[in-house]
Amino acid sequence: MPQQSILLSVGDDSADLHAAHLMRALRRREPAVRFVGFGMERMKAAGLEPLQESEGSAMWLRNILRAGHFRRRLKLCEDLFARGEVDLFIPVDYGGFNLYVCRAAARRGVPVFYYIPPQVWAHGRYRLKKLRKWTTRVGLIYPFEPPLYERYGVEARYVGHPLFDELQESPLSDETVARLRERFGEELIGVFPGSRLQEVRAHARMLAGCCRRVRAEAPDAGFALVSPPRILPEVREQLRAADAPIEVLEDVRPAELARAARVCVTKSGTVTLEIAAQTTPMVIFYRTNPLLYFIALGLADTPWAGLANVLAGREICPERVMARDEPDWLAHQTLRLLRDERAHAECRRALAGALEGFAEPGASERAARAALELL
């Protein structure tokens, strides 16, 4: 039997991590399988043969300006499909580019397993029609997703969230958590501005203002931030320019900082799930420009931006989508969770309840099984 080839495509660090776990699960079941595609360091370590070096994640506007780059990537995929060199295409997240590759694969009869498809439950339900036409099966990571996909006729399999595979395979360091608590004290506040440099630039000044206001009322509060290593120097510069009283930590995982912290202030996104897994109360924000803010109001299909609130079906952590900097609101909510024991305890209980039955490892194995059925 000839060696089977799987094409994979990701666009950011978190998808690279999830795809690497999936690759290892696939290889445990099919040791001879070959992986090619677009990935980053973790996928390369798991055996990916890169078709083109990744430039890392970027915000939507920069991606528009890189249209030629993506056209060349798409042409590479189309050529592979035309030559019959791909037996299965597995896109991971990254809806904009990956949907074009799904269409190219479907036209050539190549099966597609879309692992972690675009979050159409939050916005962009029109993409469900594309997923129905251009994918063979999708692997869903949230328990509330399957009914929506079934309603649109998309073949879907709920596999669970791969974050909990990572937490099981690489347990958090109790020593690191204890060291952080000893160093910063009982009023440590974890700050999570986003994993992209553009997000840090957009949020640094507002977070600096929030931290200064909190410290004015809570002098013992300490502030710490973790960042992907590739943007660490720029993050330090952005915080320095904003005069932010936030210490940047190295060799500390986001979940370790979240476990050590009493409260977290975070941009919405997957990191809110990492924080929720530690049952640490958090204040969630999403900052955008005024035009996109009003567009988003019309397109949003869920009233919440934070995944913990989406899972709970109600607001258990304070959150706000902002069209301008609102450091006062962030500081007010942070101080409430920091000092109000009842609010803090209630938030912890609600987070534990929201994750009950969901925070289970094994997603990568279940996704691998669902994908290999298509070969």
C-alpha cells in the first residue's frame, strides 16, 4: 500500500499546538502516514514537511495586504491536489485562507476533515453553507455546536477541546505557581493582552491605565504578563512606552500565571478557557475600532465574547466589547473581584460549573479517529 499523505494548514500558535497533538495521535494509529503543509515549530517537531515557511499569525487587515502570499500558498495546494499527492486535507482553524483550500480540495475529490472550523456560532453563519459544500466532516470542540451544524446539513463530530490534552500531557508546574505567589503576594493580577503583537499594541495603554487605577486603591497588587517568545522584545517595548506597571515573565505558561493569580484581566479568546480551567475569576474585554464595533453588533450571533460565559449561557465573568479604551471599567471590575470575597467565590463556583463535563482530555485521539475514517 503506498504511503498516504495528509495536508495540514494552520495560521497561528494555538492552532499549531492543536495540530501537533493531532498529528501525534494520527501517527499512533497510522505510523507510516506523511504530513505536509503549513505549520510552525510544534508541527515541524511532530513531523511536518513544510511547503512554505510560516510568517506567524496576523490580524485581518494585514492578511488582506498579504493577498499575493496567500495566492501562492493556494496554488501550491491546488498543484498537490491536481497531481493526486494528497489523500486527506485537515485545516485547523484559520477560516479565511483554509476555506479556499477546502474548496480546491472538494473540486478535486480530496476528502476534507476541518478540525476546529470557524466559530460560526458567534458570527458568520453564512460559512455553514460553504462548510456543507467543501468539507467531508468537521471536528467540533464545543458541546453546543453540533445542533447548529446538523441544522445546516454539515457532517459533524463533537471531539472536545484539545486544550485539555495539553494540560494532561504537560501538567502545570506547582513549583512555578508557588514561586509566583511568593514573589507577587496574594493580590497577583494576571494580564493577558493577546498573543499577537498587533493586539498588544492596541491594548497596552488601556491595560497600563487599568493597572495604575487598581494599584491606587490596592497598593499590594502585583501585575504580571506572559507572552509568546517570538514577540517578547516588542511586548516589553510596548509596555515600557505605555508606562505599564506590569512585569513580563519568561518560562511561565499562561495557565500557570492564571492559577497563581487571584484575578485575571484578559482579551477574549482561547486564553479565557485556560484561565477558566484554573477557576480563576477574570475580567474579559475585546477592543476594536468604532467602525468594526458597529459592524460586529450587527453580525454577532451570541451576546458574549468570553468562552466561559458562552459555555455557561450567562455572564459569570464581567465582559465588555469596546469601541474605545475603557481603563476605568476594567479597573472597577478587577477591584470588585479582587476585594469582594462573595463575588470572587461565586465566580469560581460558576466557572467550575461551566466546565463540568467539558474539561476532559482525549480530543486529539477522537479527532484522529474521525479523520482517519475518511482515508
